[in-house]
Amino acid sequence: MAAEPGLLLGAVLCILPLLPFGTGALLTGLTYPEPPFNVTVDMLPDRYSVMWDWNSVNWGDTKNVTFSVLLRKLKKKTQWNSVPGCLHIPHRNCSIDPALVDIDKRYQVRVRAEIAQINFSFSDTITFTPKAPGEIALPIAVYVESIDGGVKIKITLPNTREYWDNALFDYILLLRTNSSIEERRSLYPNFYLYDLNPGENYCFKVKVSSYLTKTNDTFSPEKCFKVEAVGLDGRPYPENVTMEALNTNYMLKWDWDYSQHPNVTFSVENNSEIWPGKWNQVQGCENISRRNCDVSGIYIYGKYNFRVAASLDNNNRTLSRALRFNPEKDTVIGPPSNVSTELYGTKLHVNVLKVEAFHNDDLKNYCDWEYNLIYWKDSASDREEKTLNEKVGRFTIEVEASTTYCLTVRVVCQTHNRSGLFSETQCITTGADALPVWSAGIVIGVLLSVVLTAVLVYLCACPLKRYVKHIFYPTGKLPSSIESGMFDSRVKIPFVLQEEEPTDLCYIIRNSEHDEDSVQNRKYSLKESNTDSGNYSNEDETTGDNGLSIQRM
């Protein structure tokens, strides 16, 4: 017999409310996600962290499920509002910005699970009251345990189940003894202390702050512990572990009493603060008999712990106290190796070459380095030091005559309060006639002008001298008639001179023996012209006219 349609529909409607949640959706062809549960709100220093759980065991594909956080004020029963940044998210935690809520007001929070943003289910509603950041105190759990050669302090926070949530915190450890207080920081909730003094009591407390906003929390209650003493069992261990760090050369040294235990070998171990729980052998420093080892192969930006293990003849192994070393801060910058000085008049020029440490780009770029020059007058009565700073190693100093100046140079970093070693002191004495540079320039200019003028005069005078000499003192010889006429005052011919004829000097003597005493001698000269007359007389020629005789002299 067929059932009545009305009775069948009524039976189905009566059974549906009794079925588990989600069964009705399956019967109608719809799929609803499981509701979130265990919803909590943690008040952190800089935000309110919402977390929840969700059962995904019965769901094959969890990628289609998203979550949304809803918030409303409890007093007015306002409508639910989605929290910015917490709408349709795939993970199960989210943060509420403190600016969205009022301090000391009560709020309700619930979480919605969604599939394709259409089918959804809600978690239970929880209530919380926001507090001011200064009133929020994280319940910090602190644990102390002894590890190989040191102490480990472990910090745990409530409901920090995700790594990214922990990474937002800055952990601060305040460590004190009877004579000192030291603060250490870490991005991780663990402190490894290998450098504590054996046998000494330490007390500490921890606080957590936001690494992004630097909002500080309150300190945890103080705890104390005592470091296990080294060597109480009578076995020796390496002592006084030190690091000589000059520029980028790192030499680890330690002490050992060979008179008590001569048969010993040493091994150097280190770890970084990134992986502080793991000790590594330093290459080249295994099973050595000397008390030092070069560890320059480390990275300058790292932070390290070094310790020395001693292996005795009976295979017993003892450890030294660990040494903390930060190359970036603990390295000593050496002095400039080459400082030159040059004196020009009243100016002393100082040139400084780059220091050896700056061959390492990491150390060079670590800080805004400057060259620092200190100079003074070398006087027993007055030594007033003066300081100059320059980005490049070039300095100019005004100096006085007949004075001795001394100087030394180093590198400094104002931002990190770092300074290097000073170079060797150099002294230089200025001359008694030290002139300003411009005075020396004038003197040099005058000397050059004189030299150039002399050269020009010489080059111009030589051709002029030859020309004048050629005009007034010709090299060719004049005819003898011209030369003799030029110096004979009797010649009146102004332009042409006639050549003088040979002249005979004659005496006229009467041929009378009786009149010799009365004879008047006549002396005359006959000059003839250059024209040949043709009348010549022979030598010793005599004439009979008037009884005269002519005798040539």
C-alpha cells in the first residue's frame, strides 16, 4: 500500500532536527564546514592575537575553507563587523589592531568557517576586555638548565604556536652579579651562556617586547643560579682565554701550566649565536701543542663563542671558560702605515694612505670612518693640541717660521664611538725664511721674467750687431790711394784722391870754387801731376847753363 505523500513529508521534517549538524545539508545537497572551536584572545604588548582550532580530519580538501573574525561591542549589542586583515584568511590566527577597540570596554569575538564564501558555520562567542599596552603583562615561563660548559635559559610564551608569532618579539635578559649588571638581547626565546665565571652566583630576569614597535613589557620574576665550578675535581683546564684582534687578524691565546701536565694537546671550538647549541672544531686548530691559534676565517658580522678543549695524557678532556667575540665591535683598527708630510711656504700638507683594515670591505663599510689628525707645537712650555677630521686622508696646516710641529693620525667613527690606533708621531721643523706661497710665486715669476728678457735681448742684439758692423766696418780693403788720402790733411780733393808721384829732392850748386862760401843753396821740390810729361833726366845729369850743376839727392 502506497504511503500518503503528506504523511511522508511530515515524517522527514520531524526527523531532521534530531540528526547531527550537517546531515541536513548533505540530504539537501549542500556542504557546510565544521565550526571553529577553542577560540582565544591573547593581549600582547602591541596587538590582540586571536587563535582557534578547526577539525579538518573529515575534509579531504581544506584549501577551499577560509576563516573570518567578527567583532562587536557587548554593551550595545551592535551588529557584527569583520576585523580588517582577518577576512577570508586561510590560516587559524589573526591580530586585532588596538585602534579598533576602546580600552576597558567589553567586546565579543567569534570566528566563521566558510566554503566558497557561501556556506559557513560559526564558532562559539567569547568575551574579552581590551587593556592599555602598559597594563598588559605576558605570563612568561623561564627555565634554567646546565649544558655542556654553560647555562641555557629558555623562555616560553602562552599560545605562541606559530613561528612567525615568536619572530615578532625581542627577548631581553638582565643578568647581574654582586658587582655588575649586563643586558643581553636575542630574537630567539633561548639564551646560551658559555662565558660565565665558574663558581659564581648569578641572578636574572627576562622581559619580552615587540621587535617591530619596541613596546616594552614588564620583567619576569627574578631567578638565581650558580655556575658549576671548573677544576674542582683537580683536573687542569686552559685559563685566561683571550683574543688579539687587529684589523681582520684574530689570534686566540690561552695559558697552560706545562710543568704540571706537559703531555697535552689543545683543540679550539666555536659556535655562532645563530646556532649557539652546536660547537664546531676550528679548522687548523685541532690537536695542537702550542697555546695560540689563528681563527681569522670567521665572518666579521657574526657573533661567536670560543673555548679551548685540553686533552690530557689519560684521554681526559677539560674545557676552558668560553670567550664571547664580536668581530664587528671587538676588532682593533690598526694605525695608518704611511703618513707623508710636505712643506710649501707656510702650508704643511699631510697625506694619509688607507689603513690596512679597510682592505676588508665589510669592515670598511661597517661605519662612516674619518681620519683624525692631532698636531701640536713641539714646545716644552706650551703644548696645545689641535684636531682636524677629514673624510679623505689629506690635511693642510698653517705653520709658522722656525717652529717644530709634531703630528699623529688615526681613524675614528663618530656614529659607533669607535677609534683606531694612532700612527707613529712625526715632527717637522719649518725654515727661518718661510714665506707664504704667494710670495714665493712672485719671486719665481720675477726670476722667470728676467731670464726671458735676457734671452729676447740676446736674440735681437746679435743680428743688429752684425748689420752695424757690416755698414761701418766692412770686411773688404779699400784701395791704397783712398786709404792714404783719407788720412792726408794736404789733400783737398773731397771725393777722389790721386795717387802721389815719387818726388826727387835736388840741390843747385854753382861751379865756382871761389864762391863756395857765398853760394846760396836752394832747395826745392818738384811735383808733377799724375799725367806723364815725358821729361825725365838721368841721374847725375849736369847742365852748363850759368855754370850750374844739378845734383839729385
